[in-house]
Amino acid sequence: MNSNKELKIKDFYQSAILKTLGLELLRLEQSDEKHSWFVFNDPEDKTKIVLADYWNRDIMVNARDLVDSIRDLKTRLYQSR
């Protein structure tokens, strides 16, 4: 198992779901002045399943946990600029 596999994603809400479901956010990378990449640690390729479930509307998360993830990601975005 490769413990250093990374996934880069630009979509904010997909990133919030991944964070809510426990994937480790490693860092943000600026792609340009207005956009950033969210870089997650994904050693087990869990994101493929999670994002498929996301698009199929098959994910259930605690609303409070999702709001906390959204808040945390927004804070990190604004701090990085």
C-alpha cells in the first residue's frame, strides 16, 4: 500500500465531503489568483468510491460535521491568499 498517494481536487463541496468523511487534507496549492487545489492523502483510493457516491446522491453525513468542514476549508482558503 502506498501511504503517500495524493489526490488534487478543485471542487470546494467535493472537498468538504471528503474532509467530512475523514480524508486527510494535506495542503492547499494555488493554481492561480482565484483558484486553489485541495490536496488530500488518499492511500487506499477511497475517493473514487466516495465521489461516485456523492454524484449518485448516496452519501449521508452529519449536517454539523459538514458545516464544520465547510467552515474549516473556507478559513484555510482565505488564509492562503
